[in-house]
Amino acid sequence: MRNANHVKIQIAKKELDLDDDAYRDALQRATGKRSSKGMSHAQHLKVLTELRRLGWKPNFVKRRAGSANSVKSLHGKSRALWISLYHLGVVRNSTDQALDAFVKRQTRIEALRFLDIRNTNRVIEALKDMGMREAGVIWNPQTSPRVSVMEAQWRVLAGLNAVRNPSSFAIQFYVEKVTKSNTLYTGLTAAQADRVIAALGDKIRTARQPS
């Protein structure tokens, strides 16, 4: 039984992508030891409980590459939303470490990479709520989230008197300047939209600097 649990622990370590320090920290939290060598059956069970707390799911359904509902895809969506909030002026730090701190406050799990689908969806909804509450983002299901972010950024700039024309139609002229194309801003590629969002984010931060 002990050997079986040891195997489970090693599987969990690999699936959680824990480096050696993170793994030994988990062992220490669970048992006070930094090595699994010589652990009892009860200690192995405590370690497995701690690894489940970090997000490991025994016999978890294999992630399907490209699936919109895969954990990897949802983690990417969470990061994109966090960066969008940075470019909206809602959060000050766009790093993964800052996002992980937010994740821990929301879920009590150490980092985004440990989250399962349910908890990642909780984080995504919390990020979208922040965008609506603090930057007036209108998440339109008929368009991409990037379009909703660009439109909200333009409204923020209008509120700061940082753009001459507050109309949403004026976004198009700015988009053409940034992308050097006449593609409608609602039809930009993800890469093009990200360039526009980053540029608008720079404008927002500049407009908020004390004169």
C-alpha cells in the first residue's frame, strides 16, 4: 500500500509540474519532513491530501489538445484577462506572480498552474467582474473579449479627456494607425488586437500620470 501511495505522489508531482523546492515544501507542510523516504502510510496519505489541495485530481480526465474547456486553455484565458485588466488600469502589475497572488486570494490554492477547471472558471469570472466593476467593460457574447476590452479602454480614455473623439467609432482610426491596416477593429486577429490593447494601455497609464 505504501508503495502504491508513493507512486501516486510522484504522479501528482509530475502532473502539478512541481519543481523540487515546491515539492519538498508540500511534503513539509503535510508531514514536517522534506523527503518522502521512510514515510509511513499515514504520512503518505497526508501528502496526497496536500497535493489534492494544490489542485491534483486522481484519475483526472486527460486534457484534450485544443479543447476550449481544457485546463491549459482556461489558464491562458485567465492570463489574457489579467493582462487586459493591467491595460485597463485596474491592476498595477501584469506579471504571473501578481496573478498567482490573486488566484491564492480567490481559491486558497498557491498558483494558477495548480487549478482545475472548476477553480479556473471561478478565477475567470472574478476577473471579468473586476473589469465590469472597475473599468466598465461590457462583455458582449457576440464579439471577442478583446473587442470588449478595446471599447472599454476607449471609454476610460474619454473619461480622462485623453482622446479628442469619445465616440466608439473613433476607435477605428486609432486601430488603423496602430495596425497599419484598414481592418475593422471587430475583425482583428488576436495578435493585432493585443497590439492595440497594449498601445491603449500605454495611453491610459500616461493619461493618469500626475502632470
